[in-house]
Amino acid sequence: MRSLQAADLMDSPWYLALCRPNQGHIAFRQLEQRGFDVFMPRHKATRHWRGRVIEEMRPVFGGYLFLGTDPAHPR
């Protein structure tokens, strides 16, 4: 995933996009390949699975991602 700088966040208007359940990473990758600025904040979370503790990066806003685009220049 590409890291966005503060200047990138101010260049264009941002929209909130709703994703299918547990498919945010796929939407992120496909939108990024099409040239959109995509932002999906994540945090480190721990969960228990089959008797083990697993640390993983989870989306802060599950099922949503932020999409930056310029309406004057559609992609």
C-alpha cells in the first residue's frame, strides 16, 4: 500500500466508499491500480483463533475506505 503524505490529502476532494464485507483490501488494490488516491487507515489488533493469539493490522473503519479524486478529471 502506498503511504499518503499530508499534501496528497489536500489536493482533491475525498469521498467515503462502502465496500463489500471483508473485501476492502480488494477494492483498495483495484482502485489504486486505476489511479485513484485511496486511504484505508489501519490499527494493530489482537484476536484469539484456535487457542492462539494473533496480531494483525485491521481497518479502523471496517467496510469503508476513503477515495480521493478530482471531479474535473474523471478516470
